[in-house]
Amino acid sequence: MNERPQIVVTGVGPVSSLGIGREAFAGGLRTGASGLQPAGPEWGEEWSGRPLGGVADFDVGRYLESEKTYLDRASAFALAGSKLALKDAGLLPLAVDPTRIGVCLGTAFGCLDTMLSFLAKVFDKGAKYANSVLFSHSYANSPISLVAIEFGLRGYHSTVTDGVSSGLAAIAQAALALQTGQADVVVAGGVEALGHVLLSAMREPSRAGAPPGPQADTQAPLGEGAGLLVLETSDHASKRGAEPLCCVAAIGFGPHCERAVCFRADSGSAVTWCLSDSIGECFGASGALEACGAAVCLSAGYSPASEKGAPRSAEVASCRVRLTLERCPTEASP
Amino acid sequence: MSRRVVVTGMGVVCCLGSDQDTFWRRLLAGESGIGPITKLDPTGLRNEEAGEVQVFDWEALGPEGTPPVDEATQFAYAASAEALRQAGMECGVQGDASRVGLVFSTNFGGAASWESFAESRLRATGRLEVAAFNEFRFERAAEFVAEAFGLRGPKMTLSNSCSSGASAIGLAADLIRLGHADLVLAGGHDSLGLSTLAGLSILRTITAEKCRPFDKNRSGTIFGEGAGVLMLEAEDHAKERAAKVLARVLGYALNNNAYHLTAPDKGGQGMVEVLRAALVNACVTAEQIDYVNAHGTGTQYHDVAETQAIKQVLGPRAYQIPVSSIKAATGHVMAGAGSVEAIATILAMRDGVVPPTVNYETPDPECDLDYVPNVAKSATVRMALSISAGIGGNNAAVVLAAP
């Protein structure tokens, strides 16, 4: 049996409060900026003034060939992130076999605001007057379907809905698909959108006798965005002359581990990095945005958590999924 | 070197029954579990019938304490418990629990819990049902089952609309093949709710009369609920503990038509590609397939497109073997469909008899395969293909073989 293909990352498409696109995101990482801003009154009394990592000035139209009748914010992020990642990888216009390029997308909550809008109409007017457009955009796999349609990606295709690990788990599933020869390229990562439904659900769980209220003091700030990476077999990347950002050294599953990103230098010293300090808890997008950040740092030769030396590897961990990225070997390396 | 993957346990909950034996007996008898919708007001729905789970006692089937989890989670738990029992693990897994995982899938998560939360959110006053939101989460069933049975290995939940069940089996097989686990519980679950039925109704995928897959007068599908869970295991691991092997999982494929969210792609090329890819992944040829468990929803377009795809990929073999859809008997179990149907396929291999396509009355010249109309048929099935497809344009196929 042949050895499993080596996998590399050839593009990233981050959409976050820290910046949209590789350059802006990397700039934010380098300067240690924060994407958190006080929430405006539109988020309601409980959240107004509290730090939120909302993606400001986001215009999905910039990333699409044609205007869409309707898009949930999660779908919009997925489309933008995928476009940015594919472009960063030099894959647009698509000149690879469309049946060999897939998508794996993770999201903890999918399209909650669309789900609620759909159900509100059903409650109000009855099932006979349900809105088919809203329903078809309300599935957890609506974002991934729209990505496949927009970019003509007919290959391996799967949505992971695994809570906060969703994006990282989708990247791991993409790696498995590449290792088993089911695809040559997979656009993989996670998306999550802030919305009224999510923010209202993130209140402190109601306990008997206690009034509902935000988990203000104990809850980490919330955020949103998309982290998409282009994973590719190294053979396929090299044949088309693509320059990888980094290699996928390993994927691991179970048992439960803490969520963290750990950069290791050649010397073996390790530093821990916490992206959510800068962009908030982004649920299904968080691990994927961390992976984007790790890929960018490994490629550029710096660690966001330390000034000292280029990192050799980064391990991104979330609950039962682990992804280890490594700096690509150079000609001079052994 | 990839490890070989076998099935050592199965569990089913659907409108035909809440255990494997009842399910299979009624399926082979040509019965349908579809009946009047009783759990909610069906006013305004295209059809007032569905495949509701009828016989299900959570107090008896669930863990001690009868925790108040969503119905969808209950279905997944009960099917998992049956699969674990059959695999000889009802008292818990032996050995390293970090080598035992789950891949579940669901379209809607805890549907009733979502509606309860949504209702509270839309009301101007009163308490927000945040606990209900917790029970709605897509990954809740996997979390609950993992905790209940002490499964500490890989844990994933997928959501691939009606390809979900098949995609869970495929990913679970890959986890074992590549050495990330020795055992993985895999399958899909969904429960019927107003939101689901109203949405599927307005998309006009639901028939106003009976579901008749491949019949000339077919006009749509009828949805059902439930769960199908399989215990996938590394063959070497199963041999070591002398577990009874029910089937082998040879391979699978997933893809997307990349055409439209709800309209089918012209020419059905996406399905052709997924069937070809599944055979390649399984390293088998068309001539080796003895039975196809079709997606067969009973919609006008889909059934003929699927027939054409089967013919294109299997060639003359398509005319030599039975091709049946059990959706008229079980309802379309949504995320559970692919895994419930995989279980039916494995039972067909075990007993040498394939389940019928019920409600079949009038042949359609465009659908001219042997759909096993109404009555189960004896057949030696050594290898089979199970097909699924879902909203969003995704397709899935799993290749199964007798032990």
C-alpha cells in the first residue's frame, strides 16, 4: 500500500474582527491588536457596551460574482472566507478537476437567525405560508452548499456541527479525505455569525428562582467570523507550482483536551497563544481562525505570542481534535 | 496500511419499530409505518401523514433517571444502546475508552427543543428557555451518548442534510482505517417537528398522497423520524475479541452537485460521480454489486435521475440485480435515512432477502429496473451499494459487503 499523501496548506481566508483576508489578519496578529469593540445598542440592553468581536464593514458583495436574493450571515462569511482562501492559494479561476476539490466546513450553530425568521412566519401565518427561501437557507449545511455552488466545488463535501470544535474538526475531516485519496484539494475551516438568537441564548442558563441575565462577568467576549484554509496534497501543490504556507504534520482525535494553540521553536521551547483574547469566543470558527493564524505565522516566521525566533510548529487543540502544523522544510534543512 | 472495517452492532428506531428485529420483520412483511401526524397540528402541511415513531418508552429505553433530553437525542441513545448490546458492550466498553468514538449526524438537532426556545424568544415577555437551546444543539446527542457510555475517543457530529447518515458511516470508517479509533458508533438521527415539516412541505418535496418510489404516478416523499446507529470496528480488533461480524464497510464517497440549493442538477452528473467514487474507494467493480438500496424518495425528478445514474455506473449489471427503496415503509428519516437504510442492507445480506419498495402500482418506462415491488424477494447479496442525497445538492454512497 502506498504511503499516505503529505498534506500542505496553500492558502488561507480569514474573516474576523482582526481583519479580513490574509494580509489584514496577519497585520493584526503581528501588532497584537484587538478586534473587540463595545457592542452597540442594536444588540439589546444586556449586551450594549460589552466587548464583542463583530466583523465590521463586511460587504459580502465584494467576494461574489452575482448578487444573492438572500444570505444568512454565516453563509456570507463562508462565501467570503472560501473566496479569499481559494484566491490566496492561486486556485481562482478554478483550473483543477472540480470533482477532486471539496469543502469541509464546521459551524456550531449554523444559520440561527434564518431558522428563527422562518419559524416566526410559520407561527404567525401557519405552515401553508412558510417561506421556502428562508427554509432552504436555514440548514446547517446551507453555507457549505452555497460555497460549493458559487465556486463549482464538486468533490468531497461535509459539514461538521460539533460545537466549539466544529471548524477544527472540519479541517481534520478534510485531512482524512486527502490522506485516503478522496480529494486532491479541500477548502476547510469554520464559520460562526453573531446574531440576536445566539446572543440571547448565551445568557446565563435559567435556574429555578433566578431571573435570566447575561453571563456578563464570567462569560468571555463573543466574536464571529470565518477561518478557511486550502488543504492540498503536497504532490498536487507542487505540480501546479503552489507555494505552501506550512505542512499538516499530524491530526489527532480524543480524548478531551483543553483548547489552546501551542507554538514550539526549534529549541523546543513552547509558548501558548490565545486568539480569543483578541477576537472573542467564535465557537465553530475559533479553531479554524487559530489554524489560519498559525499557518500565517509559520509561513512568515514569527510567533504572535513571543518575539523570540521563528516557530517550528503549532499545535491547535479543541476538545477532542488536535491539528499540528509545521514549517515547511527548506532545501537547507535536513 | 489501512485497517479493514467491519460492523459488529446495529440499532434502529423508526416508525416501523424501536428495535432491529421488529423493524426488519415489518419491513419484510411489506408494511408501512406511515400514518396520521399526532405529535403536532398538521394544519397547512402538504400531507397530514408522516412516519412518526409510535412505540418508544424513554423510561424503559433510556438511562436511569430518565433525563429530559430532546426526543432526537432519545432516538440516538436508544439506537446506540441496541448497537452496543449487539456488539457485546451493554455493560460498557472494555479496554481503552479513548479508542472508542462516535460519529453522529443530524439535520435539525433537538427539533422540539429548538421550537420551544424559539417560541420563548419570540414572546415579548416571560422566561427565555435557554435550557431548551442547550438541548437543541446539534452535538447534544453525541455528547449525551458519549457520556452515558464512557466513550472517550473521537467525537464528531455532521450535518449533511439527507446524506447525513451515510456520511457518518463513511467518516467513522476513515477514523478506523487510519488508526484513530478501534470502535466508532456511527449514524444519523432526527425527530419531526413543525419547523421541519412546514419547511419540507413548502419546498414541495412532500407528496399530497402516498409515497411511491419509482412508480409512474409518484409525486413526492413522506418524512419520518428516528435513528440508525451502527457499531463500526477495526476487523483485527473484532477478531481479537471474537466479536460476531455482521458486515464489512468497504468504502464510501461524498460529493456535491454544485448546482443549486434545492433544484436537482441537470443530467444527475453529481450522483454518477459519487457512485463511481464509492466503487473506487471500495476497490470493487460494478459486476460485484448484488443489490442497490436506493435513495428513492418518490419525487418525480429524483427517482429517474437516480435510475439513470445507477444504469450509467453499473452498466448491464443494473438490470441483473434488485434495486429497492424502503422510504415508503419508514418514511424519509432525514439524517437517519442513510444509516437506517445501511442497516436494512446488512440485514438483507444476512438473510438473503431484499426488502420491497411498497406502494408500487404503475411501472414507469423511464424507471425500468427491478425495484422489488411490494413483496420482499430472495436474493444472495454478497455486496451492496446504499445511496443517499440531500438538500443542498450533496450525494453519498456506501459500499457494504457480507462478512
